[in-house]
Amino acid sequence: MAKKPENLSFEQSLTELETIVAHLEQGEVSLDDALKQFERGIKLVRQSQAKLEQAQQKVSILLNEDDAELAPFTVESE
């Protein structure tokens, strides 16, 4: 049984998408099977887009944090 798209890494999703596209391009798939694979592909694309957006937000946050002034770290005595 295939893993849920949300449980796959970005790279695994891309690999599976490439496989689906290659399989569909061969044209030897029944209509029902083609629809199922297309649906799976759409889910993989949406999940991959969400992962890319999350990564972009993290990068943006990290870049914005670098612009902030850093305060010296002092250890409080007990």
C-alpha cells in the first residue's frame, strides 16, 4: 500500500510523481487506473507545494532574524 502523501519526503514525492507521469505517458493504462493515478499525483503535488511553502517561510524567518540586532549574552550569577 502506498504511503500517504503527507508522510513522504519532498524527494520521495517527486520520484513518485515522475513515475506516475511516465506511466500515464505510455498510454497503456485503463481509464479507471489513469484517474486513480492522476488523483494520487494531484495529492502529491499539493503536499509538495505545501512543503515548499513551509521551507520558504522558514528561510524568510531565518533571514529576517539575521537582520535583528543581537544582544550580548550574559550569565546571571546565582
